[in-house]
Amino acid sequence: MDFQKHARLNRLKNVLTENHIAWDSVRQINQGFYGYVCLAEHDEKRLIAKVYKQGGCMEREARQLEMLRRHALVRVPEIIAELPKSANGRFDILLMEYLPGVNAGGIKIRDAARRERFADQVVDNLLAIHAVTGPEGFGDYVTEEFSSSWEAYYHSLIAPMHRALTRSKISRKIANLADELYDRFAQFFTNPVRESCLIHGDYNLWNLMADPLTEQLTGMIDPFGSCFADRELELFQLENSNGSYYHLLENYAKKAPLSDSFEAKKYYYRFWDDVKHYLNVGYCDKNAFLRYGGKALELLK
């Protein structure tokens, strides 16, 4: 028995009861870097309870879901309640609408025409989100911190990560690679990003729901880092999960042409995204660090 999981579920049940939320059964159905996803059921009704591992994530995700719900072509879960640790003494819990379907990353459509129709749904939803521009420029709409320059804003994000990485226990080879990538920042952005676009922040098939019978998208979940940004910041996510099988990035590029420096930037963005997860939760794939960073420098030459 996983005693930590058992204890966590018991504490969650207590919080639900204390907040007068009826439940017949509560079980964990997923786990990510930043939280545990649980399903609570009562009289054929279902809701999702996301239990966060770190403070501050609940409020951010709630605001991001609210923003994305206004613009997505597919359903985004409604917020039922925000239950902060400060009130329950246990952990931050976000209660959300349950969306039907399965993780879209687990669906593999073999028929070419149907596969392309599915890819169109995924990409068209992302394009609808990216069509929303930031009137105040680039930045975080949750904290309302904006910049007129994407390059200045993005540099302000990776600078503290670079400092923290140099103080971490990461291998010297990766640290040296990070130093070179950081020092050559300007070379990746010789063509300034002009358009500020709303992004999901973690847009891949793992964070989309689908009906395996109709092959229709049923929802979008789990934004992470949603903000007004260079739309290309999150496009590497289209190659994650089964994204390459559906040629999602190629589909997107046909509908919205990419910048001349996209390939180098794609790996640059991938590298610093992995640094973020390493610093936040300790996730470290050394081979991925070296592959993404090395490829970014190779494409820069």
C-alpha cells in the first residue's frame, strides 16, 4: 500500500466533508509534476479535485482556466471552489468540473483522413487561443506584469533560472551549456517578436481530453505558464505525447507560418522549460538537457 497516497486521500476526504461537499468515493486518477488529480463521485455526479504540491499554483491555475475558457474552441473546466491550505491546514485544493473523455495522448487513430481531422481540431483550438493578443504587451496576466518587449520579458524569466542553475548540483557539462546558451541569448532573437499572443503554456495531447469513439476533443485542462508571449514559445509541446504521430507542428505551420529562426528557438525554449522543471520539482533528464541545448546551438550556427 502507498501510505502517503492513502493519507493524502483521507485528508482530502476530510477537507471535502468540512466544506460540505458530499462524496461517496474519492480516488486518485493522475499525478503530475505539480499536483495530484483526484476524482470525487456522489450520486452519479463527478468533480475533479486537484491537490497541489506547492503553494501559489492553485490561484494561478484558476485564473488561467478562467482566461482560456473565454477563448478556447473546446470546453475548459469551470471552477467549483478554491480551498486554500490557509483555511484547511492541509494543502491547496482546486475543485473543478469533470470533463468527459480520456487523455488524448492515449488515442492513436490509424486512418489517415481521420487522423488529419483530429489534428485539425487540436491545432485549430490552439490557433483560436493564439489569436488573442495582449493589449498591454508581453507578460503575466495573473500578476499583471507586462513588458513592451518579448525579448526583455523572456530574459527576465530565464535570468533567475540561470542564476539558480549555477548554484545547483547539476552536472558541470550542463551548467556550461546553460552558460553558453544564456550568454548567446541575443543571437536567438535577432528578429524581434512583434505580436503578443495568449498561450496555454503546456499545450500537448496529455492536456487535452477526447472521446475515443467519436474522436472529438471534449476539453482542455492543465495550463502551466499561460501568459501573453511569443506564440512559438509553446509550439515544441506539439511534438510531445503523440503529437509527432499526428504531425501537429507541421499542421500548425501550414496554417500559421513560423519565423525564420523558429527551429533554433524551439530547442532554446525546450531547454529552459526543462530547467524550470528541474528547479521547481527536481526533474532532470540529463540527455534531454544536452540534446536540446546542443541542438539549439547547432542550429544557431
